[in-house]
Amino acid sequence: MRYRRVLLLTELGGDTGVAVAMIRQAAPAAELLLVVAHVPERRFAWSSGDSLGGLNEAVTASLDALRGSTAGAARRVEVTLAPDLDVGALSEIAAASEIDLAVAAGPLPLRVMAALAELRKRRSLAVLWSAQAPLGDRPIRDIACVAVGSRARAAVAAFLRDHGDRSLHATVVLLDSQVRERGAALGIAGIEARVDLVTPAAPRKGSIDLLVLPRFPAVLLDAHSWPAPILILPPGDPVAPLLRRAIDVADLVDVGGVMRASIRYAGGLGRFDPIPDQQVAFVSAGRIAAVITTSNGMAELPVRLAGESFGVFRVGQGPASDPVSAIEQAVTVIRPGSRPLLLFDSELPDRDLALLAGPGGQGPHELLAVRLRPTRNCSSIRARLRAAGLSTRVVDASAVLDEGAALDVPEAVNPVRLARVGTRMRAAGFPVGAIVHCGPHTPCTIGFAALRADEIAAAPLQLDAVAPHPPSLASRLEAVDGAALLQGNRIEIEMDNAKARRWLLEAIAASRQRVHLQLYMALDDDVGGPVEAALAEAGARGVAVRVVVDSLHGLEGSFGTHNPLFERLAARPGVELLVSRPVVGMPSLEDVKQRDHRKLAVIDGALGLLGGRNLSHEYYAGFEEVKLTPDSTWRHVPWLDAGARVEGPAVAALERSFLDAWTVAGGSPFEIVEQPAAGSAAARVVVHHGLRDAYSLEAYLALIETAASHVYVVNGFPLILEIQHALLRAIERGIRVRTLFGNLTPTHDGKPFGGPWSTARIAATEMVHSRMDAVVAAGGEGYRFAVREQPGWTAGIGVVHPHVHAKVMSVDGRVCSVGSANLDITAGYWEHELMLIVEDESITRALETRIDQLIAGSQPVDRNDPTWQLTARRREWLRYWPGVLSV
């Protein structure tokens, strides 16, 4: 042990042999031994007025004997007399000499024991005592420590850290058998000694050299009841307040040198709240390794922070003098290994956990639980895993995915999120072989399997080669199934309704073999009618016209609805119309939310038109083409939308997306012909299947997270909080973020246009703007799309703020995206979506120029405007809006 400055409390004339022997063992490298000899008046003639120079012969002889018996016990030995046991005086002596260990031996009178206890308390000293015979010069090698309670565990851990080395063997007695958690705590405390953890029911066998206690025992007078010398540790730090809320921390995953901790309160109603933003310390090897300020309960540790485990505590929550004693939670660091990794949903039912723990689940792989819902704390998850005989390591999906708050993520998407965790960990070099989920839909995976618990034994893990790679845009998008980079395309992107309408009608009119059209919704109006006529004319001249429409939103076939446009179209010669997933009876949440949102036209297999437009007036009418008055309905006001015209090899990929929708709706397969190069643009086609993957969400995140200078976002739907978080992180690292959004209920001169559902859409607009508020507050640029008065509008109508229905993102003037996928929770997880990612600088720069023009005429949001600040605070609660109700 490493005690350096020792105080020996003894009686003058007493036997110091036992005490000196203990000092030689406990403090073999002591710098100072300060001997305080109490002079019992019953044995010596002593007066408090006597000076050392006037001591009688008996006292002098005893002092000489005391000096002789303690000589050599330290480099320097000092002896002083104490006529009484004044604790104040002893405390001053201990302070002046920087004493760290007090020693006493033999049966102790009550006053001596009381003095030792008080001295320990005042000076925070360790106390060593024994009544046993000297143990010789053999060093202390085997000790037993009692660590019952959190304060006792912290005190014992600090002692072993400061006074133990690899030659020491310590048996630590705990009240419980949570060996895994306490074992991790040993490394956190920086303990080098060999430690065995036992319970009172299984005490250590054999003799010990020292018994270590965290508290002062009440029966030191009973010298024969202790089998070895006793070391009483210094008093621990004060106990945390009883009303203090405990915290909950999952284990950490090293994803490319980055480790994120999700720190929540351990209890709550429903979802467990993240702790308030504050400083949190991470302890390793008994010392504070890092102090980090949390943001919404998340903390990102410094890159490549060393340590296999960490203790975590909130800084400033109490007067902790030692970081080990302040630790509130212990966590393990999980890094890539060589054995295949099997990730499983921590909420698997007990029967599935039993299968994982059985012969089928105990293969040549490691098991790792993933917490997908913030409604159960890690301690309770670990208790379930321990009871099932499984490893108690638990990681948090939000931390691995860096989702931010993710308050809008529904439980139905758990399997997809688990697959995303597997993909993210594989990219960091983890040999993920499979995930085990418990959802009704098997999520899509690349390079590893998606299984249910009862499939593990029959499906040995086939592990593809795994190598960590830098998070480039290409590597991120290659993790999206089917999104290969296709060269040789001619692509035009528009944000002009009249041009998009012209493209569609001209393409249908020019068709010679087949027209494939996919719609989400359509109306029998001034846009739907001409398109219907063009399709009918094509069918009449022998063109094979195939149309597939979402039944629920197309108002065709669900709940007995009939759309007159589709009814007429289906009766036309040469036209085949199918509806996807009609809803009958009482609908489930999945029936309502998992719809096919793709919008696509493919002409003769050679030309593709895709974007965000449905088939009705507001999507395809130009602002200069309509006559607006204050009495116009919101549906009469054109919306800002976007689309792309594609020729070349990417068209076949687009048509395969249509074929997928067509056959799912019951249509017969057809042949797809690959197209030759038509231009120089490179592009990727991203197809997202609701509740099977999150490919459109991953594509948006890849664009944002690999941006080097700027990001443009044109979107009129409530940002999924994960994308909002990615934008905030981009701003934090110096990326310029520019957002253009609108009003779901358009306004004129600040007044809403009327019409059905106008009030509900006003409320939805508040939600859209609330998700943009955080981006603006962080330093992003926000603009409300505006259109000035056009010819034909009623004079004085003022500035119109239309709805923004476009789904456009552009990054660094080098890559952009357009399609049907909004940046909201519905598009991210629920609905089927289609995106085109264009990797061409000239096309991207032209798009950004167009967005700049739109922004120049729009209304900027000033984060320093007191009115905006008040409004933003008022609607801040909308961040908790349930994701299932996303517009």
C-alpha cells in the first residue's frame, strides 16, 4: 500500500510492536511517522505544567524505549507527548503533518476509540488497527473488503485504486451478485489489483492479511472478534439527496472513433426524459477523462478517448472530492472485434430471449442488445438479460444513429431502426452478422441477415467482408439497396408547374409503345381532365397505358370511394388501371400510414418524369396562369413543386420502381429494356419501401452529413427530428444551411385563403414552422416562400405565401435530389417513396441558382426579431407532436 505520512496513537509505556509491524506492512515507503504518546497519569507522575525538560525518570525512560521501538518504521520518526486526547489538537497536528493514515493497536479504551473516530472524520483519514500479534515482514497480499451500499463501493474502489497493485489480491463482498456492473467499475476506478467479487452467501475462504471496512465499526473494543488487522477507510462523500432523480446511461459504441452517450432519467411516465443540458464527467482509470456538456440528453465523447469502460456522473451535483465516489452509472465501451455480432431488440419477449440463451443462440457470435424505445431504462433491461442468462451489454439506437430527440419515431419502425443500427455499425468495422427483430415486417439489410429468434438455429450467420470506411457520400449511398451510380444520363430539374405540365402532356402525346403512370392522388379538374384525355388518346392509338394509383389517397376503392376520373379512365380502350392496397373495414394504423407515395411517368421505357406532384390544379398550374382574388380557395393557389426529366440508363431503374408498384397491385410483369447513354450526368435512383427500410431518410442524411460548405433544403412538411438534428449538427460544424418553406394554407397579405380544412391546415403550418424554428435559432437561414402580385391577380391582394410541396435538397453545388420523399416522419419510414440523386455540378449549380432566385423574393426569418422569438417559444411544444399524426 502507498500510505506516506502516518500518525501512531499509543499510550506511553505500551507495547508498540503490533503497531510498528502493521506500519511496515501498510506503509513500507512511509516518509514520516508521527508518534503521539498519550501519558496516563495513573502510571506516570505527570502534570500538565511539566515540560519535556522536566520529565521524571520514568517518563524519560519510556520515551527512549518508544523511540527505539519505532526507529526505522519511516524515513523520519518524530515522537510527541499528549497529556490528554484533545481531538482538536490532534487534528491540527495531523493537518500540519499532512497525515493520511492513523494507526492504533491493542484493546482500545473508549476515549481512544472515540478520538480516532473523530480524527478520521475531521481529517478524512484512514485508520489502521489490530490486536493481533505481529505478522512479520511479509507484505500484505490478500485482503477482504466489505462494500455494502453505493458509498461503500465507491470508497473501496478508491482505496484499491490508490493503494493496490498487481501483487494484491482483494476479495470484495457485495450485497448482490451484479458482477458485470461491478466488474466494469473496477476498470473505471483504475484498479490494478486482482479482484474477486462475492456475496455474503459465498464469503471468501482462507486467511487474509487485512480486512478493509468502509465504516468505523462499533465494536473495536472486542479485540478477539477480528481475524486480521482492520483498515477503516476515510469517510466517503455525502450521500446524494433522496429526491435526486437517478440517471440511466447505455453502453457506448465506438463508431469510427466517435462515441455518443444517451443520458436520461432512469424513471418517468412513458418516455424517459433526457437530463437537462449540463456538464457530465466520464471517469476512467480512477480519474476524470473528459467533461462534456450534454445537449438534449446526448453527449459526444472526444475522438479516440481511451478506456474500455467509463463511470458517469453529473458535475456539480454534490461536494464529491473523488471522481470514483461520484460515479452514478458505469458503462462499457463496445469496439469492433473479430467474432460475428448479433444485434437484437432489447424488447424481445421472454420466450425469444430464452431462444437466444439456448443452444441455437449460443453460436460463434456475440450478442448485443439494442434499446430502440426510450421507455425502459437500461438497468431493467440488464436485469431481464441477466435473468435470461445473456450478456448485459445494452446500446442505445438513438446514440448510434445520432437521431437527436427522435420524439416522432413510432414503435412500428423498430425493426427498420435496428437494421439501420446494424448498417451504421458495419460501416464502422463491426462484423454484424444478423439482427433479431420482433416486428411483422422483415427489414431490408445489406451484408447481414434479418431474423426472428426462432430462425437463428436454422440460419447460420453468413458474414460478408467487413472493413471500416470513411463516411463519404458514395459509401453512405452504397448502403442503400439498388442506388447504384448510373452514368450517361440527360437530366433536367424544374421548379416550374407550367413546364412540368407541358412535359407530361407532350410525353404522353409522343408515346408510341407504352405509358406507365403512377399517382398518389388525382382530381377531376383543369389538370386531371387534360391528362385523362391524353392517356385515352394514347390508348386509342395502340399504346399500352398502365396506371397505378394509391387507393386511399386516390379516393378509389377504399371505404367504397370512387374517383370519377379513374372510373372513366379505366373504361378507356388500351388503358389498364390498378389501385394499390384498398382499405376495407376498420383500418389499422398501418393501413392508413403505409401508402404508396411515389409519383412517376415512364414513356416508352426511354423517358422518365418524377417528382412531388399529384395530378390536380395546385400542382401543375403556374402562378402567372391563375386569377387570384381574396375570395379564392386555398386549392386554387398554385404550390411550389419540383420534378425531373430523365433520359438514359437511369430510366430503367425508374421503370423498375413502377414495375414493383404495378405487380404489388396485381398487375402482370413486363419486360424492361436498358437504355443507352443520353448525356453526361450521373445519378442514383433511391426507392424506399415503407416499414421495410429507411432509404430516403438515409439518403437525405448522407447528403447533409457529408456537406462541406452549404446545404439547400426546399420542403413544406414538418422535418423529421432526425433530419432537424442533422441540420443542427451541420450548422455547428460551419455549414451554411438555407431552408425554403411555405404555408399549408396559403395566405395573402397575411390573411389565409378559405376552403375546406383551412383551419386544420393552418395548425399544420404551425408544426412545419416549429420544426424550422430550431434551425433558424441555431444560425440557419429560413425563408417563407412568397410570390408577388402577378398579372390577372386582383389588385391589392398583396404578397401571397403559398404552400411549398417540393422535396428538394442540394449540397455544395455538386449533388442534389428531387422526388416524392418529404423530409418528414411519414416519408422517412411509413410510405413508399422515389428519389433521384443527381451527382452533376452543372445541374446542381443551375438548381441552386433557381433556389436563390426563389429565396430572393421570399420573406427571411430573422432570429433576432422579438416577434418571431415569442412565436417560436409559443409553438415549441409541437416538437412533441406524435409522429403518427405527421401531415
